[in-house]
Amino acid sequence: MTANRRNTVSVLSGLALATTLAITGAAQSNGGPNPGAPKLAEDQFKNIKVLKGVPADQVFPAMQFITASLGVECDYCHVRGDKGLEPEKDDKKAKQTARKMMEMMFAINKDNFEGHRDVTCYSCHRGAAEPVGTPIISDTEEAKPERASAEAAKPVLPPADQLLDKYLNAVGGAAVLQKVSSRVEKGKITANGHEFPIEVYAKGPDKRISVMHMPNGESTTAFNGTQGWLNNGGRPHMMSAAENDAARLDADLYFPQHVKSLYKKFTTLPGEKIDGQDTWLVVGRSEGQPPLRLYLDKDSGLLVRLVRYAETPLGRNPTQIDYANYKDADGVKIPYKWTLSRPGNRFTIQVTDVQQNVPVDDARFNPPSMPPPPGETKPASH
């Protein structure tokens, strides 16, 4: 398989958070001395030095956060051998430095921010392997706006509840939305210049499965109402808690109606122009959860962008979904196009056919039987 082909498969296999876990075939916490307790990083992976005590399913998301923060690939720190990465090796200086930087980050937050994760890898690196320590001089001198009074500068923001109600009405209203019991969408997914067929099956209230038909087989992402799972090339992976939260959000067939109940507090902030349209930003927050950011079109009230976050030991991994080309489907407006973006990859799904209220068997959403746990876990380190 060529490098370009490997990259394409990697990108297209991600229709849920942390899909790299499925591609790399991370071993699951099956059995062990205490099956009820989450497996720790040092129990599952070799050569763990800094991330001891971290749940094993958080190791790969943490590595994803590092690659996004530094704008690098895995082999920046890890040795690449004939058969792929050899993460257990400590041959590269960058890996030693990464360990020191993680320890420094933990110490800064502990000693200066009461243990809150206010400083992360991205705070200094900003997408570059080498942090910039000197202010950059702009090529052009921009006129600084005159200082306005606080009253004049403060925009008048509509209440968040009002904007969320407008969003619900814009898609058709609660009564019409509840008449939809299932939805089957067919179309194509595009990434890295390649296109593949895709099917998305949804069943109320919260079951969803997407199936990509790729040259090397099907790639599946699903949520059965309780548990999310992925299957890429016959290697099933049960989602972690963070992945599950994201999958549950995507699977909610009645999201415009339910969104108010998902978070304790919503606030309105000025939005930004998205595809030429002005937006309001509504942010949902609950104690102990990452925020949810919703960009709502000022005119239509429709959702044009959603940004959610997955917690990792090092920082939050963002996922952005842009929605476009809304059309009427049995009285409900749904996007026929959405683009999912994460640091380092992006893909677009274009729907060509929609059927609603058609029979969809519940068994379709159930995960395949998991393979027996391997005798030797796949190595990784940090």
C-alpha cells in the first residue's frame, strides 16, 4: 500500500472521535484481574514512563493531541521500522524531549493553576514543532481602532434559549420532528481527493450507523443507543467514554429538540461569518464536561457549525462539523452536506438520497462479536 493510500484510509476511517484507535488495532480491556476497573496505560502498553495511571484508552487520544499541537506525525517521536512504527523504542531525542515537556506541563499546572489544565502543549507550540519565543513583527502596519466606551463596544446578544427555540422551529418544530422514526441517507464521502460510497442509518431516538464502502472493505461507525463501536478492516473497537459521548450526540435523531437538556447552562456570544452568513455562537456548559459550541445562522436560525471536544490527559481534541445545503425531507429540514474536521484531517459527506420512516432493524446497530484478547498487547509508549 502506498503512503498516499495509507493516509487516505486513515482519514476516511474516521466518522467518530479517536478513530485512530480502530486503525491501529489497540487492544481492549477484556478480562484481567479486575474486569470492572478500567485498564491503565502501564498495564496495556510497553515502556510507559509519564502517563502511568492514565486509562489505557486515553493513550492514543493523548498522542493525537501532541501531533495536532506540534503539527507533526507519529514518526517525529517514534521509530518507523520495516513493519511500521515501533513505539516501544526510545531511540529518538524528540521522544525524550516530549516526556520532559509533559512533566513540565503537569508541574506548571499543579504549581501555578491549582491543578487545572490551563497550560497545554498547544499553549507554546501553536501547531509548530519549535515554539516561538520572540514576538513576530507584522509586514504591514495596521491602524489601531479608537478605544470605544464599554457600553458602545458591548453588543446586544439575544438569549440563548431564544436562539435554540428558533433553531428547533427552523428545522420544522418538535411535532414534525417527532414524526420521523428513522432516516436512511446515501451518498458519497470525499477526502484527499478520493470518493467512496457511504450509507447512514439512523433510528429514533439515538441509534446510528454509517458504513463506508472502501476498496479494502467496509469501515463502520455505530452507536446502538448505549455503546458506540467501530469496525475498520475487520478490527472492531468498542468506544471509550469520551468517544461514546460524541457518538451519542451524533446519533440523537431529535437533537434540535433535545439540545436544551444536554447542558446545564447556555450562553450567547458573537459568532463569525461562515460561508458568507453571519452567526450567533451558543455555548453549552456543564460542570466537569467540555463545552459544546453551536453556530446558528442569524437569518434562518439553522445550525451551520458544531464544535465539540474530547478530553485527553494533555488537552482537548476538537472536532468541528459544518452543515450546509439544508433541504426539506417530509417537513423536516436536514443538511444534505456536512464536513467533519479535526487537526490533521477533514472529510465531506454529500447526501444524494434520503428516505424516512422506513423499517430499520435494531440488530443493524449491534457491534460484531469481539475477537479474543491477544496474548501480547500492542506496544506504545510515553
